[in-house]
Amino acid sequence: MKLSKYTDWHTSSIKHKVTFLRPLVVALIIGLFISLILVMGIMDLGRLDKTLAGFMENRGLDIITTVENVAQENLDYLRQALKKSVKDDDAIVPFSKRVFSPQEALVKSLVVQARAIDAKWRDGHLNEEDLKEITDREKLWFVAVLDGNDEAVLKSGEFIKEFSDGVDHNTVWNEDLIIDLFNRFGKLNEMGYITLRRKDGSGAILIAINDEGLRSWWGPRIVIKKAIEEVGWDQQGLDHLVVVNSSGRVLGQAGNVQEKFKDVDAVALDVLKGNVEKTSRKMTSGASGLLEITVPIRLDEKIVGFARLGLNRGSSDRILKENRNRMIVSMIFIMAIGILSMFALYRSQERYSLRMEEMGRRLHQAEKLSALGQLAAGVAHEIRNPLNAISMASQRIRREYSPEEKEKKKGFQYITGIISEEIKRLNRIVEEFVIFSRSRRLEFRNYSVTYVLERIASLIREEANLRKIDIKTVWKDNNSFVIPMDVDKLRQAFYNIFKNAMEAIPGKGTITISAEPGGKDMISVKISDTGCGLTSEEIDHIFDPEYTTKEKGLGLGLSLAHEIVRGHGGEIRVESKAGSGTTFVILLPVKNREKDKK
């Protein structure tokens, strides 16, 4: 009969009760370990985020510093172009193309302003109040609308001299502009002007600007706008740049500038007041994330406004995401290792606990066996002598004092038969005790396992036939399987198992005995029956010396067999289900392990 599953008696017989404290402690340690890893990972991600933000801040500050430096340089060039020669009031200071560039930008901006005023005048939507409002808003010194005879039709205030006294008709811009921005006139000697003359000669727009207007509005506006153009706005990762003065007016801008970026909020006010040197914040613009940097803009070492630079966080977010993913994978890997390590530690502790409990159980069983052995040694002799005397007296009474009457004789024979049977049962109990007490003293010699099994099968076959039980033997390759053994003790162990198998079959049945190699240096002997089988609870206690399912007997047979097999360095395994028979697998070593240890 082939076994699909073995049940090791000494593991299945232990009801291990795991307390809640130990798993809770292990789970707590794992939780702390995972929490530590998560905290470290979050801290590393935070440090990486700060490093990337710092790198982007430095880049943004470099861009703004470059714009500021270029703007300061352009402002110096603009002043140089507007400065008169000390020696000659009518001389023009020579300047290069680089010097002319901001001057050109200033002229173009003033021309745009003049064209806007002229357009409103043509439409009839301009009066002196509007002209004064434009003059104040645009930081101009004077604005006038002239007719074809150069007479002022509208003006924002009183002019120091008549317009005709200062006109230099030799200075022309685009054939319709007369420029005298380089020739200063007036009592304060600090003002220049530009005129936009219509080609048909029907009129002109005159705009005058002084140094105060140049410093407070037109100069910063021109040089900052020019600086942004010169620095360039095609650099990767830049979203927007806007420079705003304290009045909330834009001095220059580039990129995707939204209205919210131009607000003079609390952060901008702190920057304008000089309370903070820089601020940065993360924000979203549409579907993209931005890092916005706000810093003061200084010209001539004075704060003229604040700059807001938006840097696209796409690259840094990708780097952060890649590092986050790598870190998450690393944390998962480390956590897996930690959990597996803790699980291995827990399992090791469990196995150690099981072994300790098993050792305690075996020690307790050994103590009980020792007590039974001592009891058997002390009581057997005292019991046998009275039993022998009772047995002889019973036989004599039965033989010599039997009644003559048939009815009384029958009752007499029945009673004396009971006495005889009970004496025999007491003798068997005493014999089991005696054998049990001597079972640990083994004398090894090489002997054939199959020969021992055949002798036992022959011994019990007659009783088996009476019970209508068939006994079958199967030897693998007709091998005799010679191993070191104590023949008498091992024969007793096999006999006890055979007897238990016969008693487990209530009617007709079969007992199959087989022997075959059982693995490395082991012989496997299987004794299978078709009896009533065992429950899992009965399997757990089947080898306990005090346990028995029989109405008669002490339950020492299988316990004795187990002790003998263990004394040979082997083990017994049991497979059984209630109602489907039982199989005992006895594994015996090919070599004497006791001698090997010595």
C-alpha cells in the first residue's frame, strides 16, 4: 500500500498554542523597521527636492542678475548719450552702436507714445485734462499738440521757451520726426524733447522728458526691456519673467506672463521694502508645475521694482520622480528583506520553542516510563508468586473438586474458567510491565529484518485465520535487509504492532507487511491493516503509555514498540483515517548509530 502522506507522531502529537504576545512583538518590530525606512526615504526625498529647488533658484538668480547687470550697463550708456560735452554746449558726445542701442529704444518708445496721443487727437477724444493725465501717468515733463503753424493747440502745462526757438530741423527720424533729444534747453538745463510731425504738415506732437522722468520710469523701463531682449528668452526651462515697479506697472516682461504674476502682493511688498532678498514658491500654471522666484531689481543701487521669474519644474520633477521610484523600489526591497528576516527569525524562534516543548514532553514521558519501569521491577516479583499459587490452586480445585451433578458441574467449570482466564490476564499485564522495564537495554547484532517479520507473521497467522484475517508479505527484490538490531526487542515491537493491527479489524480484513529501502541509509517497514482506522486525536496520543482505546489492557504495547524503535535510532510514522484503515511506517537505520557516535 503506497502512502501519499505521512504524519510524524512526535510533531502531530503536540498541540502548540501560540500566544498573541510573540506575533505582536514581531509585528511591532517589523512596523518600526518599515516606519524607519519610510521616514528615511521621505527625508531623502525632501533633501533631494530642496537640492533641486536650490539648483533652480541659483539658475534663476543668475538669469535675473544678468538682466540687472545688462540693464545697469544700458542705463549708463543712455546717460552717456544724453550727456552734453563739458567744453561745448552744442556738441554731441560721440557714441558707438552699443551706446546708441538704448537711446534708439528710448526714442522708439517715445514715438509710440506720441503716435498714441496723435491718434486720440485725430479722433477728437483728446483734451487738456486727458493730456495732463497722460503726462502724469507716463512721467513726462511736458506734452503739447501743435497745429501746422507750430502753435500749441493743447498742452499739459507752461513751456519754458517757445517750441520754435529750440527746433533743429536738420535732425530727422523716419522723415516725419524732428528730434532734439540731445540738445538741452531751459533754465535747469535738464530737459530734452522729441516731436512727431505729420508728413502733410498739418500738425505735430511734442513730448518733453526731464531727468526725473528718465530716472523714475523711462530709463528703467527702456533698459530693463532692452536687457531682457539682449539676455534672450529661448533658454530651456524658462516660463516667464516680469519686472514690476512699486506702482504695479510693468517695466519689462517675456514669456507666458499672466496677470496674477504682475500683482504687488505681500511677498512683492517685502521684496520692494528690502525685508527679504529673495523668495521662492512652487505653483502650477495650467498643466505644468513652476518654481517662481521673486527678487528685487536694483539700478544705481536703488530698488526700482521686483522681478518674478518662473522656471519650469518638468526636468526637476522627472528627476525627483525617477529618484522617488528608485527609492520606493529600494524601500520595498529593503522592507521585503526585513520582513523575510523577521519572518525567518520568528520561524526560528517557533522551531526552537517547539523543540523545547518536545524535549519537555519527552522528558515528562521518560519520567513516567521510568516510574512504570521502577513499579514493574518492584511489583512484578511480588505479584507473580501469588498468581502462580492461585493458578495451581484453581487447577486443583477444578480437577479434584468438580461436582458430580451435571448442572452444578457446568456452573463450576464456568466459574473456574473465569478465574483461570483472569489469572492469565494478570500474568500478561505483569509480563508487559517486566518487558517494558527492560526495553531500554539493547544488544545489537546484524540480523535480517524480513526473517524477523516472517517469524512473527507465522506466529500470528493461526490466530489471524481464526479471526478471518489474511496476512500478506511483500519484500522488495526479495532482499533480506540485514541491519544491526536487538532481535528479541525488535521482534516484540513488531509483534505489538501486528497485534494492534489485528485487534483494529472487527471482522474480515487484511494485514499487509512490506519492507523496502526508505531513503538514505534507512529501511522502511510498512504494516497496513484494513481496520476501523484512527482519528487525528487518537494519532496524537497513540504512543502515550497511559493511553488506550481498548476495554482491556494498559495501552503499553505501542508505547513499548515506539521506545524499542527509538532505541534502534529509528522512528515510527502513522497514517490513518477513521473507517479506512491504518498504516504504520517503521524507519530503521542500516548502520548502528550508537556505535558511530562512539
